[in-house]
Amino acid sequence: MNLAVKYLQDAAFKKLGKKNTNLENPYYEKVPVVKNGTVVKYQKKERAIPPGLTDDEAKILKSVRKRAYRWDMCFTFCCFGFVFGWSAIFGLVPVIGDFFDFFMGMMLLKKASRIKGGLPKTLYARMFTNILIDLAVGFVPFLGDLADAYFRANTRNAWLLDAYLTAVGEARMANTVQNPDGQDKVRLPDELRLAPGDRDVETGVEPSGIVAPAPVTPSPAANPRPAPAAPMASIPGASAAIAPLRSMTGQRKGREVQDPRDQRKGGAVQDPRDQPKRSWR
């Protein structure tokens, strides 16, 4: 076994030695609500993901925590405050319920084994042993079901995975693995190192890269006003283009242009307004 993996595994076991892994909720934690300097109540809040984990490891840990909570601690007995889950309910069915409980425990163990680098053999064996104990105790009628509801194998396994991944995250951030006895340090194994595309889901640290600046679009107010149009007379060649044009009311055929409103009388152009006024008397 890799010495670094053994140190990480031992650190996880040592951390869980002081924790009631079958009593503490693996998915929720109680956060005190302080008002005027006094704790007035406690509020349930989802547990944070340990720093230094990849996205896949964080998703697996969250899924294992949630399954263990639903299977062992999602219900509360109103009279005595005893918590239980779907495992205790299915365990009431003789034989079939116990094997179904065993199957669900193995599914949780399979999910936990998908973490980067896999589970250490000793840690896997310990989690599998918890599932076997849960199965064996469940075969005892009635009292075995009560003991099964208290043992909570899935909750124990969720805490084992949580402690191991917490040790892995701390080792990644320090780039070395510390011996739980505090005597020596070893190099972090390559299979547990972060790939360039991985990031820390707790702190949001991503691999650095060159980011091109976004193009700046000038605002409409910054656009210059359009220059006034040049007069037609100042445009070269404009007079030549306009010269052939004639009035639509005039006629041009080898003679001067006349206005049709003009009337010729004796060859002279007369204005209708110049005619003498008639007298009605």
C-alpha cells in the first residue's frame, strides 16, 4: 500500500475515533441563531464541502451524505425523539427487507468507491464490514430491527468517506501528507493530485489563463455628429449632370421653351390677367 494513502486513511480513522458516527447527522448540521447576543434556536443547514476537493468528489460526497440521511435519519419518532429512516421501515419485512437493506448499503459503497484514486483497501473493508453487521443484526426478529435502526451502517460509512476526503483535501492544499503521529511527511501520490481542469469547489480557485479583453463598444453619445452635406454647386461635375434637365412643363424641340399657361395671340405671349375687364352695364 502507498505510504501516503495509509497516512490519509489513518488520519481519517483517528478523526472518527472521537465522533459518534452513528448519531450525528451526515447531511445536515445545527447552526445556532443568535439574537441580541443570545442563542435563541438552532437551524438545520446542509454541511459544507471540505476544501481541496474536485467537482466529482464533491458531488459523490454530497450524494453519499444525502442517501445515508434518507436511509437512516429522515424520520423522527414524535414521542421519544428517536430518529430512523427507510432502512428501519423496510427491515420490518422478514428476510426480504433485510436483503433489500443490504443491497442499498452496497449501492452506497459503490458510489463512494468512484472517488478519484478509489477507496483504500482497509477503508473499503471497514465500510463493507458495517454493511455485513447491519445485515446480520437485522435477521433477529423485532429486537434486531431496533438494533439495526440504531446501528445505522450507512451513516457510519458516510462519515468514513467524509473523514477520508477531508484528509485528502488538506493534503492537496499542503501538497504533502502528514503522518498522524506528527513524525514525518511524504509526497502526495500522483493519483490524488488535481488535474489542470479540476478546481476547488469551496474556494472557487480555477486554473489561471490569459483572458482577452472584451471589445469596447462606443456609446451613442460618443459618436461624432455627421458633417453637413456639401452644396450641389461645390460638387465637381454636378452642373454637367444637371444641365440636360429641363422643366417638366416646358417643351424643347428646336425652339425656346414656353409655358403652356401662356397663350399666344398674334405671336406675342400674353398674360391672361392682362385682358381688359368687361363691363356688365
